[in-house]
Amino acid sequence: MTATDLFETMRTMRAMRRLKPDPVPDELIRQILEAGLCAPNGGNFQKWRFLVLKDQAVKQAVQVLYKRAYDETIGPRYATAVPPPGVSPERYARQHAAVEYLTEHYHEAPVWIVACLEDGANPSRVAGASIYPAVQNMLLAARALGLGSTLTTRHALYAAEADAAMGLPAGVHSYAILPIGYPMGKFGPVGRTALNEVVFAEKWGVPYV
Ligand SMILES: Cc1cc2nc3c(=O)[nH]c(=O)nc-3n(C[C@H](O)[C@H](O)[C@H](O)COP(=O)(O)O)c2cc1C
């Protein structure tokens, strides 16, 4: 792979929320997981744990919570929110529709990778820094293999119930669920704000050029 491939992969790794139910070969899931295990993590203690889930009943039990969180919190927020920086109202409306779609079809993604940490009873503020790099590696790997996914954390609005539904033991918590499948749509450029609006040079507020 060339550096150009990597940059292109990052630029076009949109959240892919519409997925086909077609099965994903285990070999590809293994490649994604191997990419995850390459990630940096605090002290290299590798307290990460990953649950590969295909069981429809378990996924559905979590989807019920995911949808409840949408109905109670996320949906109403979308209904009144203004589009984020760098995103047109049309694009934001498309995102909302895709978020709704994923909410209804979450459990139909053929494979989930649940990214967890053995983080103990009182995880620190930076605990997630030892799992989200692995999550990003896995998203990039999925993209490189032509598979779609989205970093999702909404289930955490019902964290205890969701972790119990997935059978996580005490002292282990889920930090993200990656629903993975072949995308229905096409990968394409992500929409983000301009660099000089969020990067400062030397002094806070002085745009970086
Ligand atoms: C911490 C975090 C949590 C997220 N949780 C969800 C989620 O639960 N459901 C969802 O559909 N997207 C979720 N997303 C995806 C974001 O909505 C997405 O990255 C953002 O809208 C940008 O989309 P784009 O990469 O397609 O441009 C999450 C992203 C992050 C970083």
C-alpha cells in the first residue's frame, strides 16, 4: 500500500450506516482484529478485549436499547439541532436519515465487533485512549477491505443493560460497537470544517495557515 492509499482511505472513510446483511468472511474479520491489535495503548498493557458477535438474539437485545436511546435522546436532538460546521443542511438531513436507518437495522449487520476494556471499577478520564486507537485501526482496516462500519457508542446511554445483554463480565466495559458489513452505498469524502478554523498557530485563536 502507498501513502496515497492511506490518505485516500482516511479521506473517504465515511460512517457507513447502510449495510447489506450478506455474511462477511471470518478471514476479513480476523484481518480487522489484527489491525486493531497493532494500535497504541497505555503501557502496552493491552487491557483491550474484543467480542465478535453474530448472534441475532444478542444483537437484537442491544438494538432495543440503542433504539430506546434514539427515541428518548438522540432523535429529539437531531430534530432541533443546527448542522455542524462544514456540513450543509442537506448533508445533515441525509446523516439524520442514515442514523435513523442504522437505529432500525443495527442488529442486522452481519458482524459486530464490540471493543471493550478491562478497565476495573473506576476507569480514569483517559481510559478510552487505550481502546479508541484500536477502534480507528479497525475502521480503517474495514474500509481498506471494502467493508463498511461506523463507530457507535450510543448503547452506552444504557451501558449496564447493554453490557449485561452481551454477557460482559464484571470489570469489563464496552467502549464502542462496530457493526460491520458490505456497504449498500459508496464510500466518499467526509465533510469537515476548514483546518484554519480549528488549528491555531503559537497562540490560541490565531489561525494556522
Ligand atoms: C464517540 C463517537 C460516537 C459515535 N456514536 C455513533 C452512534 O452511536 N451511532 C451512529 O450512527 N454514529 C455514531 N458516531 C459516528 C458519527 O456520527 C460520525 O463519525 C460523524 O457524524 C461524522 O460522519 P462521517 O465520518 O460520515 O463524516 C459516533 C462517532 C464517535 C466519534
